[in-house]
Amino acid sequence: MIAATVPGEVQPHAGRSVRDRDADLTAPLRCKAYGLYSALLASPCESDIDARLRADVAVGELQPYGIDLGELRRAYLDVGLEQRRLDYSALFEVGDSGPPVPIREQQQFSDVSGIREDLIRFYDFFDYTLDERYAWAPDHLSVVVEFFHLLCFRESEANEDRLSFQLAQLDFGERHLVGWLPILVDQTEARQQGSIYGHILNSLRTFHTRDHVWQASTVFETGKGSDHG
């Protein structure tokens, strides 16, 4: 579950270091995976998603943590655009008493204050500018996962201070994905069993759970590891 209190500032180093993490190899693959999940969880009313997914040939070769992302993309596209729009609307868009399944984090945890503010602090600290389509919803799951994609990309490209991007991934995931994803999977399956979105969310939960454990295995308190990755 998300922390009951949201920290007031981003502290990327906080007395920690990273070791045994070949970022030149791992970060690009993880970046690609999070980017795919972000696209799959965006509103299917965005007309360019299918074209982008079909054009991204490299996705077909990705199998991080044993998860076949090429097959996930194929399953998504095979459903068909109109059916996906119907499923997405039935699950995630506002009804008489709110969305059946909140795909925005603050709506999911309405009794926890400051979630949107914490997200925006992360976004601002790492110079992540929201697309106009999602400026009103910084807590939308597609946006949250896209930010993770950005952190992995910055890790892969960084010549200096790579550690900040590595530690931010662990902290951000702990605060905004670890507790939320299992709830979304359960709610989606209860509402619409067998939905492509339930399949995508379950895959993302599996991927991020394994990724979070791997990340944690590379992070050490200062003095117990070395600053490299």
C-alpha cells in the first residue's frame, strides 16, 4: 500500500550507493518495457497508439524477466480498436459514482492526501514535462509508468550523476506502483474478467514486482557498496 504520509521532498541519494548494475545493458531494455506499458495503458482514443506500436519492431524481441512483450503487444492489437475503446471506457472512465476502476492514483487512494503533489515534485525534480493531453492528470497510470520510462532512459544516457536516476526508480516505484498495481489488477478482473486491460495490468504488475526486487538488490547503504552501475 502507498505510504500513509507523502514525503515533502525528493532525496535521490539519501546515503545510498549502487553496485552490480550494468546500466548500459539493463537500462535500455527496462526503458523500452516501461515505454510499452505506458502506451498500452493510455486511452485508446489517442489515434497514433496503434501505429506507434506496429512500427516498433524491436518490441517483438523483448522478454525481460521472462515476459514476452511482443506477445503482449500482439494481444493488444488483436482485440481491435473499437473493442478496446469500449473496454477502456467501461473500466476507467467516469460513471455516475466515479470510474469503476480508478486508473488515476489519487482517485484510488482518495483518503491519502498529497499523492498528486508528490508525483509533481518527482516530475519537476527530474525535468519531466507532461504532455498536454495528460497535464490535467499527472497521476494517470500511463503517465506514472511513462515517468519510469524516462528515469530508465536518463539512467542509460547519464554521464554524470547516474545514481540519482537509479535511486529515484526504486523510491518512485515504492511510493507509487508497488501498492497500487495489485489493487488495480484485482479490481479490473472483478469488473471485467478476461479484459485485455486486466492482462496488461497483470503483466505490468509481474514485470514491476520483479524489476523492483532486482533494483533493491543493487542498492546499498553508503559504505556497504560502491558507487557504480
